[in-house]
Amino acid sequence: GEDVKPFTPEKTKEIVMSLQQPAVFCNMVGNWPALHWNVKYLSAVLEGKTVQFRLGLKRVDSVPQFETSCSYVEATLEEFLAWSCGQPSCLSGPFSCYDYSKYWAYADYKYIARIFEDKPEIFQDVRWSDFGFPGRSGKESTLWIGSEGANTPCHLDSYGCNLVLQVEGRKRWHLFPPGDTSFLYPTRIPYEESSIFSKVNIANPDLKRFPEFRNSTAHVVTLSPGQVLLVPRHWWHYVESIDPVTVSINSWIELDADHEARVEEAITRMLVCAIKSAENPSDGDLWLNPTEVEATSHEINLQYLNKAVSAYLKCQETSMLGQACSSSTGAKQRTNASCKRKRREVGCEPESCTLLTQECDFPTPKAEELQKIPFGPHLIQVLPQSHKTSVMGAVAVESDSGDLLHENEYFGKLHCKRKRLLMSNDCETAAHQMDSDCSPCTSQTALSTNDLLDSLVNPRVISLVAQLLLERMRV
């Protein structure tokens, strides 16, 4: 019957915690009620409750369309569905200023625990226990609803690995291994805790400005409803909706290795907030991602750094004592594993990094002890593209229905512009112009604060600073 899974929870977790390349799980969620979470169903459940949508231009320029360059509206899912279908009723609604042919909309990164706080029974529709994480449900997950063209700029997540369930429509994922980091020109502007962005627009790369991007290796896959994608730790990803309406559910699986990453993030936050807050606020530099709400004070940032260091040292001490759930890779599951951004706001502070005792039954195996990963019709690896194909080519992935999805196209129109418009909520009116990494134009010779900051908080530099800081604490 439909309850029979190709892998046991124990085996699935072993794969998730050991596999260091992206892969697609098939036939693992056939009995999940969450598969019925299309936009029409969710609209009925929310009963007119509004959510925030981010709107961006479908035009593809050579610079990334960061969240700081988007407009935002509050709307119901019913209004969103009407707009995405081109119905006349949306001419007077919150989307009335945005032509569907020119714009996409994305209700991204919505905590299910918040938007359905008055309907907790719906949390059980999501059953991550089938993947070896008992007790994890929709309460520890996030919801993503978008229209065609809706996308997330290329970035890597500082914490954990990621499981993504596709519910409605299809999304195309472009993934790059951690070893490609330097080829992707990482930046922390706009700043968002735990997200390191790429200066390169993956959909239309400016190879003259970012020549090393040629050396990157893309793993591209189209995710269809009923499939679950594993995004391993520190893999870069650019995601775009390719159907009129898409719905996804994801959960971040945080790891013990995140303790050190948390220290690095705390250092980065201190430096970025201290330096950017010292600038004239009227200069129009939108350096803080909207998800961060506001810049925190130096005192608060210092407290967070100390908490992160304490949690790291406590974890190290526990490992040295040989307590349960340790592993050579340091991969362990944490209690508050669903939180990626804004952990302080939702209660996932470093001091709460206790381990799930029930997960001690599933220790992460050492690499040499792992059996061969059982790739096949139920677990499809996302292979790297051939260097002979274009950067935006794609690979084939078999869907749950057995159809083979071939991707071999370069999507998006090519544009020569090297600028982007910051859209205000004033109906397609440009607020002002700004370079993708907020650095001076090539005609300028003076260095800006962002030039210094870009180098100062480069992931390689921050990693070294964190090591030196932790060595000081051990003395």
C-alpha cells in the first residue's frame, strides 16, 4: 500500500546525514496529507488571513534581484491566485499595481507554526519522521508559495542541511558545491544572518565582471510534486518557480558543525552592524535584508557572540567526554532544528542547543562504515553538468510517475544592463539605482565602506577570526 516506503526512517536519516551531494527522494511522501496543500486548499484553511508577498521583476538583468530591491504587499491567497490567473477581480486588489506579465510574487519563508498558530492540528500533515526525525512536523517547517518566475537569489545557508518537499507546481534548482564558493563571489551585503549571497546572477551571469564563475559546476534539477530534495550543508542554490503557481515545504536539519558556524555568524553580525550603523543613514544604502527587521545594538551582538562561543565550547566538552550521539563529522540534530533565520526572535538561541535524546538511536555513521548509497528510482542523485554544456543547462531526473524530466535550456532573457532598479511600493516606480554589491562604479577610484566590509567579512576571513577567537577561549 501507499504506506510502504522504499527506505526505513533509519536508513533515510543515514542517507541524509552522510550524503555530501544533492539528491532527490521519490515515493517517500505518498501518504502525507501535506501533498494536498495546494494554494486553493491553503486559501480555504487560512479563511481570508493575509500573508506578505515579495514582488520582483521578471526581467532578467545581469545583477541579482535581492530582497532589498523588491516591493512588498499584504494579500490573501485567494487574491494571489486570482492575480496569478489573470482574473479581472485583481485590478482593484493589492496586486493591482503589478502587471502579472512583468512581475512575479513570492510568499517565501513563512513559518508554518506562525501562519497556522490557531490550527495546530495541521502540523501533523507534514511527517518528517519518515526521514528519521521523530517528532518533526509542520511546526518545524516553512512554507513557500510563488508565481511563475519567483526566485531566490543564489546563496548558501550557514547552518544545517535542507529537506524540501515540492507540493504544487515545479521549481528549478541550480546547486553548486561548497568548493565553488570563491567562483561565486560571496558577499554579506545585503546582510542576513545565516545567508551568504552570491554577487553573480545565476540566470544571466556577467562573465566579464565575474570571470571565475566559468569554473563553477552547476547541478541542476527540476523538482516535481511529491519529490523531496536534499540540499547538503553549505551547497549554494538558486531556485526559480517555473509553473504558474508553486508550493513547497522545507525543514532545515541543523548539525553540530553549526556551533562553529554560529560563532562565525555572530562575528559577522557584530562587524556588519557596527560598520554600517556608523554610516550616514540617508545615503540610501539598503544593506539590511528585510527579514532582519532592524540592526541590533553592539551590546546585544556581543551577548550573542558570547552565547555562541559558550555553546560551541560546551559542545566540544561534551564530545570530548564521549557522550552519546557524537560522530567524526560532528553531525547531530538539535532540538530547535527548524529555525534558519532570526533564531533569537523565535527562541532558537545557542544556549538551547540540546540534543534530541530519541535521536541518539541513530548515530551518524563514519564514512568508512557507510554502505554504498542506494541510488536508483527512489533516490536520484543530482549530477554535475558537463563542462561542455552551458552554465544554465540541466540534468535529467525521473519523476514519481516515471517520466523523465530533461532540462537543456538557458532560461531568462539576456540583458546588458549592470544596474538594477529598487522598486518602491508606488506601483513600479523606481526608488533609486544601486549596484549589485553596493560598491562604487568602475569609474570611481575611492574605496567605499562596502569595499572594506566585503573583504573584512569574507567567509574565509571570518573563519580564521573565529578559529583565533576560539583558541583564545581555550587557553
